Amino acid sequence: MTDPATSPNASNAGPSAGSVERAMIERLTAALSPTHLQVINESAQHRGHMGDDGSGESHFRVVIESAAFTGQSRVAQQRMVNRALADLLADHVHALAIQARAPAEATR
């Protein structure tokens, strides 16, 4: 299994990553053991729009590949991501776009 923290395909929280972004990476890694993970902060694109709380961490896109998604429907995959991030979604994140796939789906 590929360690998302060291995988060349993984997006890790760099020094400019905020606390919400880092927490998302930690929770998704712990819950789903992804082989590929990108957490993309899109908040700047929504500045001044509804849901922008001024924190710079309100809108995100997650691209995740995990064996845990194998045999699961798209809805089930998204629910798994939402479950892993439930507290952040309730308190900090206004919008989340999810691109989830199982490893076999990556080659299609």
C-alpha cells in the first residue's frame, strides 16, 4: 500500500496550508488510507460569495483514490468522504467538491 504522506501522487499540506486543510488531510488519511490524495483550497475563487467566512478556508476540492472505495457506488464513496470530514463540514467548510475513485477506476 502506498503511504499518502510519501507518495509522489499525494498532495501534502505544505507550509502555506491552513489548519482546516491540514485537518482534512489527516482525517482522510486516517479514515480511508488513500493511495492518492489532493486537498485543493478553492476559497480564493469564492471570495465575497455566499459561504465565504473570510478565513480563506471555506471552499475545497478533494481528489482521492482509495481501495476502500472498491465496489462502492459514487454516492457511497462521497458519503465515506463526508463521514470522515463531518465535524469540519459542520463547522468550517462551506463547500466541498469530491472526486473519489477506487484504484482500478484510475486506469479507465
